[in-house]
Amino acid sequence: MQALRGLAWLLVFQSIGELLARGLLLPFPGPVIGMMLLFIALRWRVVREPVEVCAGFLLSHLSLLFVPVGVGVMTHISLVSQYGLRMLAVIAASTLAGLLVTVMTLHWLQGGSKTTQEDSSDA
């Protein structure tokens, strides 16, 4: 019963996020807004405990979520064999691009290079 309450809380916050995103024309997806609201609401025991039970249940059965992907790959194995190397190259390139953008963003947020930070601490 506790897990169902947790699932209900998850769905409530996702729905609220969707309503806010669509109603206020926000530039964020509804589930992201719902997740931020859930993060805030986890301070209260009435939300935290059922969500914790539900999360434990979902994590213990996480491997089941990969079954549809495996079936999809097996169903379209001819496409994978035909375009597999291209897909691998695109996945590798996009992963590298994401990592580089993350590194550059963190570098920019930290105020540039370390020498800049050292120079400002010497002053």
C-alpha cells in the first residue's frame, strides 16, 4: 500500500509539472518541473516515506525496463547490422560533444582558469 501511495505522489507531481509547463508556457518540460517540486516536497515525511518505498520497488525491478529495448533491437537487427557502425560513431561523437560542453561550462562557471583564481587570491 505504501508503494502505491509513493507512485501516486510521483504521478501527482508529474501532473502538476505538466500543468504548470503548459499553462504558463514555461520553457522546461513538465516532468522536470514536477521533479523539482518533488525534490522540495521530500522534506515532509508524508511524501518522503511512500516515495522511498516506491523508489526501492522500482529500482529492484529496473532490469525489466530494459526488456523492451532488447526486443526492439532484436526486431530491427537488420537495421543495426546495416547502420550499426554509423550509429556507434554518432553515439560516440555526441557523447564526446556533451562531455566537452559540460567541461567548458564548468570551467566558465568556476571563473576561467586556475591561474585567474590564484591571481585573485594573491591580491
